[in-house]
Amino acid sequence: MYKKVASWLTPILAIAIIAVGYWGYTEQQEKQQLYNKAENQYQRAFHELSYYVNSVQDELGTAIAINSPGQYRQCLSNVWRLSYAAQARIGQLPLGIMEFSETENFIARVADFSYRTAVRDLDEEPLTDEEWETLHVLYDCATRIQGEISSVQTAVLAERLSWTEFEMMYAATDEPLDNNIINGFNNLEQEVGQFPEVSWGVGIDSINQIKQDKIKRMNDGERFDEQQIENKIVEFLELGPEKQFDIVRNPDAGDYVTYSVVVTNSDEDIIYLDVTEIEGHVLWLLQDRPVGRPTIDLSEAEQNAAEYLRKLDVENAIATNIDEYENIAVIDFASYIDDIVVYPDKITVKIALDNGEIIGFSAMEYYLNNNEREIAEPNLTIDEARDRLNSRLQIEEQRLAIIEDNTGVEVLTYEFIGTLNNSTYRVFVNVENGREEKVEKIDHLGIERVFRRF
């Protein structure tokens, strides 16, 4: 009997062993394929970063040698394009686990400086001596960056260094690592930190000042502790007694201190929030749950969102765009003061259409920008501004609006909504000089819902 059992059991065991072996083999193959894919993406991003930095250095070298407005425009446009490409490649590398902010900020400023210089009328407003000196300094700095990145590239190629292994090693230990990738980028970061002061011009300096003013506002007010944060969340979310809070203070989160909060309520739904330590402002919220079939319409969703904002002491908000996808309403709000839409004061609310619950919220821009404003009377009438538009644009709606221009300065404009060739556009015209500050192609249905008021 045992021989009979063994006679049919042995093949089955053999097949099972083969199957397990094959499964293990295919599992290993899939892991290796994912590893190779990640490594190839990192290698490509790094070598493209090296190429773009070299190209930026070449273009800056050309810029300090030419004297033609047209050539300046083309050259600085190239610097802007290549700098942004370099930024994008930095974002594709596993550098978030190490300090690299000095280099990233410098490249971003090079892009901003070159763009703002290139787009102005250089025939009427040629480069100043100070701007030429800035270009010369940028060229020297770009040369030093190029040298450091070339050193890393040489080491990567010569020693066959793996970005994926570097990422895993760095994430697996808190101890300092001796690795040519790490050492090279640390040297680059230190090099950039020692660059001389650069005169970026009024435009970029004003942007930095505006940013600092916003951050100062965010850090001005009453300081909330964990218990006050919890009490505020319980109140505006109307949570019952069966709830669990996990709160972590983030002292190094950026320009202002926040609390990261995870709330598990009685229904086992999980809600994630970020709240500022000063004044306890809810910057964003996300509730992770499936959304069922709709039981409310977009009008009710807007009412729920408006009521939600009032709980957060956000008054005088008006919907500026309404979208719907996968049974979720997404509504953008902005401040509405004296019949003027203030677009910088933006808040986005997501509402589940199955029960009207708020499942998403973002108010970072609102709290950064909202402040007391002195609004001057328009120099142009709305009809005068309308006459400056493309005559082929069929205007459907118009109103006053505040937007930010390219330098981050708030500008009072007339906002016109119009159609052309079956597309819908939003045009903002400066009330002082009639200049078109911004033209956007927008979703017709989303904006129609706002003006139609359902």
C-alpha cells in the first residue's frame, strides 16, 4: 500500500517542487526587471542632468559675449528652457533623502532671471551693466557646478556605481555613508552655498520679498498646542467620542511649523490633515474612503462646501470653478470682496456626492495670500478694457478680479470669459493700462456651472 501511495505521491511532490521553484524564479525575475527599470531611469536622468547643466554653462558663456538684443533674447530663452529641464531631472533622481536645496534653488533662480530678462523688450530696455555682471557671475557659478557634476559622472561611469543601491543604502541607515555619489553631491551643495551674492534684479528680488511677507503672515498669531489642535479638529469635523488621534509636530517642515494629524473615527474611516502651529489653520485634509452612487447634486455640494468653509472662519468666499469626476465634486473658491474676485485667496474643496461629506480640502494658497488689501479705483472702464480684446472673442461674462502677475504682484483686472472656435478662454486685462495680464484656455462646463449657478 505504501508503495502505491508513494508511486502517485512522488510525482505530485516533484511537480509541486518544480512549481514552487518556477514561482520563485519568476518572482526574482520580476524584481530584477523592476530594479533594472528604476536604475535605467535614474541613470538616464543623471546623464541628462549633466548634459543640461553643460548646455546652460555654454549658453551663459555665449550671453556674456554678444551685444544684439535678438541674440540675447534667443540665448536667455535657451538658458531658461535648459535650466527648467535640469530642474526636472533633479526631481527624477533619489536626492530627496539628502540635502540638496541650495543647488535646486540656485538653478531655479537662474531659470527665473533668464526668463524675465528674455521676455521683456530688449530693444527698448536693453541689459544694464548690473545685469551683464550678473550673467558673468552666473557663468562662473555654472562652470563650477558643471565641474562637480562631471566629477560625479566620471565616478559613476568608472566605478559602475548604482543609483538604486545608493538609494537603498541611504534609506537603510542613519549613519554617514562614504559613497562617490553622496560625496559628489555634498561637495556640489557646499560649493553652491559658497557662491558670491548674486544681484537677481528687481523682479526676482521682489518675488523673494513677497514670499517672505507671506511667510511672515503665516508666523504671526497665537501658537496652538496639540490639545488645542485636537479640539479644533473635533469641533469642525463634528467627531464623536469614539475617535483616535495621532499628532506629530513638524518643526523642520519648512518656513512655518505644522502638525501632521491622522484621525480614525468610529466608522474606521481615516482622515489625514496638516495644521499650522500658528492659529491652527487647516492647510489640507484628505479622507480615504470609497465613494458610492450620487445622492446629491452639484448645487447641494456647493452649499455643503460653503458651510464647511464658514466653520473654518473663511467668509465671503465664492465658487470660481466646479468640476465633477468619479462621483466627487471638486470646487475652487476664492475671496469675494466688494464685487471683486480675489483669485490668490484660493481654496479647493472635494465633496463626495454619495452623502455630501467633505473628503478633500486644500487652503495653502488662501492662508499664504489672504490679507487686508487697499484696492484703488480702475483707470479704465470695463467697456474700454473690452475694446482692447480680440474682436473675434465672443464675450459671455465679465467682472473685476485680482490676480498675481508674473512677478507675484497682485494686480486688479477686468476678467472676461469668452469663446472662440468652440473653445472657452479667460482673459484678464489690467484696469490701469489695458494690458492683457493673462490669457487662459479653460473648461467651458466648469466655468459655466459657476455663472449659471446651476
